[in-house]
Amino acid sequence: MLDWLNNYIAAQKQALDTINPAELIPLIATLREAHRAGRRIYVAGNGGSAANASHFTTDLGKNSSEAMGTPFRVLSLTDNTPWITAIGNDYSFDDCFVRQLMNYGEADDVLLVISVSGNSPNLVKALEWAKARGMKTIALVGAKRGRCAELADQVIVIEDTHYGRVEDVQMNILHMLCYVFVEHADARK
């Protein structure tokens, strides 16, 4: 068992090491520009990525907003269970994010999707709709990349396919995107 644990930790470190910190700077700029312009930031994912979307929304909406002095207008599309189930029941689960965006999304808003496979139909539909309406799009995906990576304006790929490791690294990235505004004065300028 100790060997398995050591191997898991080594693989986790290797997955984290696939991230080039310089590639996060444009994402930080996109979030900062949205904040300055009063644009909305929507976040979506499925399963563990849905939990990461909620976590990111909480950190950006609370901690980062406090540091900035004015709030980020951020919303997780994964958090309204009645709306998601109504859309899934009456239309299709593939529409659960895009139909929420139809109510609120506008040009120059930001859609950030989180996916290990990069091929979740509900995320792909949301990205297609967002791009067609002039929204800025970001995707955090695993090594398979998928359709989300093809569609998004900005893409960060974690070079691993293990769901737990990829989701953990995605949360590391999401924390960096939040805490840069809390801990780095230049990010707030």
C-alpha cells in the first residue's frame, strides 16, 4: 500500500508539473478585464469539476472580490439544482448550462469550463453558444483535450487522464486564479 501511495503522489506531482505558469497569465488578464468592465464570469463542469466550479466561484466571489474592493460578478452554472433538473427533464441534460447562459450571457462575458475529458456535451454546447455570441471562453481540460479545447479561446491542458489527478490540478489552477488577486498587488492594478 505504501508503494501505491508513493506512486500516486509522484504521479500527482508529475501532473502538476505539466502546467506552465506563464500560460496562466492570460487567464488572469481575462478575469481582471472582466472585473474592470463589470462583465459576468460563468463557470461550469460536471461531477468533481462541478464541485471545482462551485469552489472557484466561492473563492473568486468572496476572497478575490474583497481584495479588489469591488466584487467579481461570478456565477457557477452548476449550483442551481432545480433549474438544472428542470432543463434536463424538459429538454436534455446536454442543455443544462447553455439554457442558463441564454438567460444571462452577453458579449464580452466570460465562460470558464472545467472538464477532464474535454468532451462533455453540455460544456461543448455552452462553449458553442458563448462563442457565437462574443463571449470570452476558457477551458481547463485533461490530456485528451477534446472538443472543449478546440472551441475555447484560452486552454490549459493538464497532461494526465486520471480523473482525480486532473481535477486536483484544475483546483490548484483555480486557486491560483483567485489568490493572485488576494496576494499579488500587481494583479489588482
